[in-house]
Amino acid sequence: MRALAEEGWRVRAASRGGGRDERWPGSVESVAVDRDDDAAVAGLIGDGCDVVLDCVAYGRAHARQLLGLADRIGSAVVITTGAVYEDDQGRGFGTQDRPDGAPRYPVPLPESQRTVPPGDGYGGRKVTLERELLAAGDRLPTTLLRAGAIHGPHCRTPRELYFVKRALDGRPVRILAYGGRSRFHPVHVDNLAKLVRLAAHRPGSRVLNAGDPQAPTVADIAAAVDAVLEVRGELVPVDGEPPHPHVGSTPWSLAHPLVYDMSAAERELGYRPVTGYAESLPATVAWLTEQLAATPDWRTAFPDMAAAYDPMTDLFDYAAEDAWLRDTRRSSGTGPAR
């Protein structure tokens, strides 16, 4: 919003609560709108606008809502997700526990890769959204941005919390499944914003990956967070799957890498990232540290993060980690964790 306003766009920022970011210029108008209220969304669009940026569109109903207003919208930019992809064996994000194994995507992964069928579930409903909007590209040119693991200050589900809290809690180890080699392509909010601005200037009907210039391993991320906080945790890589539901499973843990091919965004929009993972990390870590200092209970500080990962896994089950470490090191004869 800030960047669009600074470029001269007249910006209206709509959310359920109608709040605003203190960093936005005064020219940005914030309004409260229920995304599922068709009349409210129509009122937001009013007599018309050049571009709609939709960060929460989901499923057929939202697609048809936008298309019903197509005569009043110049173009749209819609944030979607890499969860739409499946591999050539029909394995996607929701099939990690299938007997035939986790998905194996091409590296790097292009936008032409097949997607899960339309239907229920997160990926299926996002595919339905995408297909409805692409099919009506002559009525409403829409750029669909398949975002990777979004990161940066003010993220509602900050994956970096996993390592920041451990460092602040003085945890000595970082247990990492799949040997710490998992790669889940991140995208910083500033890089995503750059893609949005470029798409707004060049309307079209297209699908583009949205990622940072690098896709670090989860071990790289752990070490980078520790470096920012000036601590040194011991990395404990575990071959294969997490040994326990609460041990070794991080928000980036994948059996096989998910790394985006970003050449289409470069070719079609002239995209060049404005930051990378490591250089953007200090601001994210500082923000997370401030939030935890103000609200030490992480579930209260980050309710969306808690909802996304609990009760499937407790991100901070230190007792389970310690028990596993004791058993593992006793059986291997390496002694207690240091």
C-alpha cells in the first residue's frame, strides 16, 4: 500500500477490521469490509477503479464476485499459492503422508507444472479460483501470483518465529528433519509488493510464481536467525521424516525441495527482486522479538500461527525434544545434549 501510494496511486485499503499500518502515507484510506459481503465489496469498488489487489480471494464464490464487478475494474492482481501444484504422480501439498511418498516437484518449478484438481481443500479451492478468473480474462485481466512462504514484519503466520523463539528461550539445539535440507521457496513482502506494482502497470491474464532470489535450506534459515540474534544453537539433522510429531518438523519441512522458477516474472514483468532472504531477516527478527516481549504467550501474540499449526504439531514442545535427544544420545553413546 505504501509503495503504491508513493507512486501516485489513490489507494483504498480494505480489511475486516479496517485498521491501517502506521507506515502508510496519510493519503491511504482504510475502510472496514467483510470480504464475503457482496454488497459491501461492490460498495468498495464504487463507480470503478483501475486495479483491485485481492490478498484473500478463495474459491468459486470470490472469483464470481470479482467477475460480477468486471465492468468497473480495470484489472486485478490476486494472491494465490504454491499449494496448487502437484507432481507428475498426482502428489501435492496435502499428500505428504501418502504411502507412495511426498511430492517431488521439478527444480526449479515452472508455472506450467500441473495443478491439483479443482475442489475442496485449500489447494483445490485456490485452483477453482484461478481457473474461473483465467477463463474470464477477456472481461477482467487478472495476474495470479503464486506466493511462496511469505515472510517479513507484520506477517500473521511468521515461520521465522520457530527459530526466533528458540533463540530467545535459550534452547541449545535446532532439530531438523530431512537432514535440514528442506527448501520451501520464501517470498519477502517487499518482493511480493514489487510484483504487484509491476502487474498493476502491465495488466494481463497470467499466472506467475512469486519468490525471493534465493531458496535457502531450513538449516541455512536456522543459522541465519541465530546469527542475527548473536546466539549459536547446535543443528541436529535427522535423516528422513520427523521422528515424532513434535520433534524436527519446522514450518519449512518438506521431504523434497519446492523451488520456484522465477524466469516468467522476469520475462513478462521485468521483475527484479528488491531484497533477499538473509538481508531482509534482521527487520523480521526485530519485529518478532518486539511482539514476544509485549506478549510472551506466542499463541496470543500470533493466533493465526497457532491456528495453522496446532493441534497438528506443537511448535515448541521442548519436553518432547529433550526426551528424544536423551533417548537418541543414550542409544548412540554420545551423552546428553549440550
